Amino acid sequence: MRMRLIHGLTLATALALIVPSLAAQGAAQGDSVAVKGGGISVKGWTGKVDASKENGTLTISDGKFAAEGSGFRVTTGPSATYWNPANKASGDYTVSATFNEPKYMNINDHPHPYGIAFAGNDLDSPDTMSIGYCSAYGNGTYIMRGFGPAAFQVGGRAPVANAAIGKAAGKNEPVTQMIAVSVKGGNVECSINGTVVGTFPKTDLVGPGKLKSTDGVYGLRFGHNTDVVVTNFVKK
């Protein structure tokens, strides 16, 4: 299925962080459900939602990206990628963050992913944009994917299991993933909880219909209907 990211930037006026009450029927059917009081309230950050059947006509204002402590709390809404245009990386680098899902699957009926976005280029142009991401699920699996501008998979379509990836004890139980994407020489690595779960040649990610380069903007990526706290977001 062809997907693209749709651009939008909204400054939220609500200061209180409210985990939304979602329509159970919509979430159970796999539809993205708008978040009350949504928008982006962290200075300098922006975002794009996927153009997908699940998201329908929802925009970036239908998810919530807010500061929490020294990090962020992200509640979606539509599946989306968030970034600050000032955050750029080139050459060899590592971008990492800790993702805590306080209540696994609390606003959906199956696992949805979240992780690190990297190598973003032309993000304001739906027809030429490109960005990659590595994301984990709270059931012990991960994916490496991207947009170039259409969605593409790396290492297969299905999520891949690895013993290093955190698994929630059950619905509404906490699960934490420390996710890092590293560009090293001719490879791109995804590490979760200190273990490299996937190593991919740059040629698997860069090329026509994929990433323009492994250089570019880095940020955060979330599937639809997720509620995640992000801390320790750094580039080295």
C-alpha cells in the first residue's frame, strides 16, 4: 500500500497532558483515533502524518507531542514522524532514545511500534521527501522501514523477533525499549536494549525510491494509537 507523509505544524495551547479517552470501536477496527487537545507544543519541533487508510483525514493536530520532564510524551492519533529541523546528522553517527510505554496497548487492541527516525531529506515536499526509521513493538519485535516518498521495507515486511527486545507482561503493563540507529561505514545498525538486532548495508536503504542519503534530519517515529514517554534523546 502506497503511503506518504503529510506535513503540518501546530502549536498546542493546552498545557496539561491528558491521555485521551478513545472510541473503543474505532481503535478495535484499526482506525487512527484523534487525540483530544492534540498538537505539537515543543518549541522547534514539527511533524508529518502518514497518508494511509487508517489515518483517513486526520492531521498532525490529531496527535499530541508535548514536553514531559526532560523528555517528551507522545500520544497518537495518526501514525506520525516528529523532528526538529535543527537536528541533523552526517557521516558516522548514532541517534538513540529510551521509549517507555507506561501501559502497553492502552489505546489500541494490538501492538503498535515507536522508534528512531533518521536520514530525513526534503521533508516539506511530499513528492520527493525521504526518511528512515527503526521501531520496536512491546511484544518483542522490531521493524526497519522508510519513506522515499512511498513506504518501503528493509529486511522483510513482517516484524522480526529478538530476545533483547522488551516484552510487556500483558495489556496495560509497562514496557521499555532503548533504541539506537547507528551509521557506521557502509552499514546501518539498529540496536535495542544494547543489542544489535539488525545490520543493513547502506545500499538496502539508499537508492531510487528509498533514502537519498544516510545524512539528514533525525527525529522520532510512532505508529497510530500509541502512548509513549521518550527520554535520553541524543545524537553521538
